[in-house]
Amino acid sequence: MIHCENVTKTYNSFQALNGISFTIEGNGCFGFLGRNGAGKTTAIRMLVGLSEPTSGIVKVNGLDVKKEKEKLAETMGYLPQHPAFYEYMTGKEWMQWVGRLFRLNKKTIEERTESLLRDCGIWEARDRKISGYSGGMKQRLGLAQALMNRPKLLILDEPVSALDPVGRHEVLKMIMKLKDNMMIFMSSHILEDVEKIADHIIMMDKGELVLLSSMQELKSTYTIPVIRFSISEEKQSLTKVLAEQEWVKNIHVNIADYTLTVNDLVIANAKLPKLISQSGAMLVTYQVDIPSLEDIFLRKVR
């Protein structure tokens, strides 16, 4: 769906992208991460045809973003961080105008306008002028607009940054549903949200690609092999047994609270509960130290 090959972008003497290469395909949500100035916005503008690479190849759905911009627009939806509208229009008029740009027939435009405005939570405001919409409502209208042509690829640049907590929850829930039938390429600084819905992570820093991984592989790679658990009462016999296990590297015990550093989390998770039970103690709490996406992000960019 997206193919970048040795892509560079230079503005005067500043190099925003420095030879990035990656290929991604299939449905699901791809979280696109990087701190300010990492090159994310530059990359997104290229993917949607608003900018051209200084050198290299950028293809979206097999289409060259330099040569086939019109066809490209038919297959993708795009929500910029700060969507712009003709604010003298109503929300319904705007959606109808967008539908006509995609050469949809009148019946399809009417059906999709109602369906998308309802899904995005602004159907009740359909006849109000956009100039009277709040920032969050405009963001929702921008998302509805991006879906008007039933795209195969949906590119979202900070889609929930202007929304309140309830609005964020509703839009993220919608994205979760959409990702089963399309590729969603989403840039966001709210890493907690990305962690909830992304299947894959693409990370940039200083114009370079520093990570491309599935969320599952990422968590597995960066998971710290430490297990913390507590039992109902102190058991010296359990401590002795654990010290004899090959998969246990280090034990720290504070009365009935244990911290184990292990060689293999899979083996530890399989055997540890059984050993606790055999000791005659009752397991009270059990936790594997799994890093958050924010932890991983900070480690990579530092």
C-alpha cells in the first residue's frame, strides 16, 4: 500500500528526510511516531501528493505520487492536523460538495453524508454553518470528509488532538472499527491512544527511520524480563526452590513480596504459578514488567 525507497526531502540547506525506505501493506492501523521536527509531516505531505521528494520513489497503492496524483486522490482519505473548510457552508453542504468532487451520484452522496455525519457524532449540527462549529466538531467533520470516497488508505495527522476525552474515545472507537477494512496511517503525539489501536509502529527521528515493527514484536523485544508477585505469607521454602531454577537469574524478597529477574519469560510464566501453589502459599498479585509505548519511544529517540 505504501512504498518509500531512499526518499530525501531538502528545503534550501535543511534536509527534512534523509534517505528513508520502507514498505507496508495490508489492513490495520500503523502508528507513525516521532518528536517535533522528526520529519513526520513532511513524509505525510508526500504520501498525499501535496509535496514531492527531492529524490527517491514514493508510491501509494502502486501509484507514483509525482505522476498520478488524481488517481491517488480517488483511493485515499486524508485528515490534516488543522483541516480547513469553506465556513459559510453548513456541515451537510460541505459533505455534499466533497461528494461531487469525487463524482459520486446524488443518491450515494445523500446516503454517505447522513451515515458519516452520524458516525462522527455531528448529524444534529448538519444544518449549522461550519463557522459556528467548535474545534472538535471541525475535526469530526474532517474525518467524515476523509471517508466520503470509501478509501483503501486513510491518512490521519493528529486526528484526536482537538477533541475532549469523550470525543477522543468515540473517534478512537471508530478508527478501531475502520481498520478491519482499510489501512490507517496515523500520526499522533498521544502515545497512549496509539498504543490502544495501532497494530504496527513506524518511528522517525531527525529525518531518518529508526523503527518499523508490529506492536506485538515491539512489546516482546523491549519487555523487561522481570516478574513481581506477592503471596499470602512468607515462605522461605519457596525462595529456596526458586533459587535452584535455571530460568531465575536474580531474586529479591521483602517478606512476602518477590521480584524475579528471569532468563525466559515464557518458561517463567508457565512454571512459577505451579511452584507457588506447591509451596502452600496463595498468590495475591502477579505482574510482568511490560514497557508502555511511551517508554519504548523515549528509549529509541534518546
